[in-house]
Amino acid sequence: MNTNILNIQSVQLDDEHDTLLILDQTKLPNTHVVLKLKTPDEIWDAIYHLKVRGAPAIGIAAAYGVYLGAKQLDITDVDAFLEAFIKLKHYFACSRPTAVNLFWALDKMQACVNENKHVSVSDIKIALLAVAHQIKDEDALVCKSIGQHGLTLLEKDMGLLTHCNAGQLATAKYGTALAPIYLGYELGYNFKVFADETRPLLQGARLTAHELMAAGVDITLICDNMAATVMKNGWVDAVLVGCDRVAANGDTANKIGTSGVAILAKHYNIPFYVCAPTATIDLQCVTGDDIEIEQRKAEEITEQWYTERMAPAGVKVYNPAFDITDAKLITAIITESGIVRAPYEKTLNGLFE
């Protein structure tokens, strides 16, 4: 196996130079560009414009971003520092509204400040760095555990379909939905993977196909509207997707198009598995109807990938970044703590007891 792809870090901190290093995913697969970001504005922009993407990677970037912003504050009074930190936290929280990992990571950083209010500002900054590193290190362990649990649901030579990118590039290591594929590859499972291109931003074509090819996995790229055909042909034995938020009833928010894949899988009696770190589970969110869906710019559909505009000027565009997959369409949710099935109101709660 070519393990180089698993050694690539989408987000890492150069603390000596007060710099966050981000692999610019908008340039992949053709160009490998590492951005050197120093200010909260630069890091916020990278999150919003998907230069760093994937719920876990967004959380990691936000943790390091709020740390760097706090480190640069020229404040010695603890109360004044806390007030400035809260402003930084709220600023990063508005970069992407749907991925709950973003808020989870920022809340962990906030908790660190609250727990260290009795020490100096310089010591609080040291504690913040330790928590940011912990968030990243734990994500790698979480992803590997998801992969191990997911692999128990799969068999050798299976055909698998995935949507968007929930792999190495979206996390600290292995990914969520791609973690069982990587671990299976290492064990000789000989999976045959179909990757939806994932319109309109082509994360499946640009990112999933790129990283699985680099790892040596048997990968076939398809347009989103070809999923029904490969399922009908009998080429797909299971669907693996990531997610950005899980509601208390098991509804999940993931990249736009995921719900359609789930409906197709249900029709063709194909297991549909959601790979979700417990950090993406939001028990305060009752159902998928309570999840805010990010609306993005029309240009992503009408012109971003074309040398000439491919839609009439002035046409109305609807461009939600995510959709909601109903819990009844989900065969199981794979977490680092184990595999849960319906009734999700009970089993998801059980993960936190």
C-alpha cells in the first residue's frame, strides 16, 4: 500500500511561527498547495471557502484558529482576556453553521479557558494549545475505531458506494466513512468502491477518488445520477457515508445528495451506514428539522468549474450545502464507541450514559 496519502495532514500547527498549515482542498487533485495562515480572518476564510473541509477537520482548524487568535491577544487581565476570547469563539462559530464538530471543538476550548481562570493569561494560552492538540490527536483515534467497528459489517470483495469525501483529507487520519475501506485494504479485503462525484463542489471526484487512488484502492468514479444504475446492476453491497450532525432521533445532515442515495439504497435493499464520531451527535437537536442548513453562493453551480458560464445570467439558484437523511433510511450509525441501530432516541442516548 502506498501510505503516503495517510501521512498527509490536512491541518497542522506550526506554533513556533504562529502559523496554521492547511492543505488547500479547493486546489486538489491537480495542485498541492499548503496555505500558511496566521490571523483569525485568514483561518475563518479557509473554513468558509472549503479550503479546509470535513466536519472533524473543520473542528480541528477552528480549535487551532481560536488558539492562535487568543495567543496574539496582547492582554494580561484574565477577565478582559475571557471577554476577547468569547468574541473570537463566536466569530469562528459563524463560519459554517451545519457541522456540529465546529461548535463542539470551540466549546472544548471555551471550557479550557473557564477551567483555568485562576491562572495567568500566559498559562491559559498554554492550556489552550494542549486542548487543541488533544482534539486533533483524539480525532485520529476516533476515526480508526470507527473503521474497526465498520469493518465488522463488511465482507471481502464487497462493492461499496460513498458520497462526498469523508476520508483522510476530512479528518486527522483515516477519515470516517473511508476508515473501514482503508483498514480493509490493509487486510486484503479487495473492496471495489464507487465514489459519487458529489455536485456541485465535486468532493467525490476531486478528493475521494484522489486519495483512494493514491492509497491503491480499487475506485470507480460515477456521476451522482448514476448511483441508481450501479445499485440496480448489483455492484453495490453497502453504502458508507459520513455526516456533519446527527439529531437525537437519528436524522443526519450530510453533504447534499446523501438523502437521495439513502432512498435508493432502501429501494434496492442495500445497507446504508452513517459513520459518525460521537462529537457529531447533537442530542439537543430533536430532529433533522432543527438542523440549520447552510445556503451557499449560486456561482458554485453556475460557473465555478467552467471556462464559460453554464447557466443563463440572472437565473434563480437554490444551493443548499447539506440535506437531511431520515433516520428510517439508516441501517446503522457507526461511532467510535460502537454501532447503534433504531430506535435511535434510545441507542444514541446510551452512548453518553
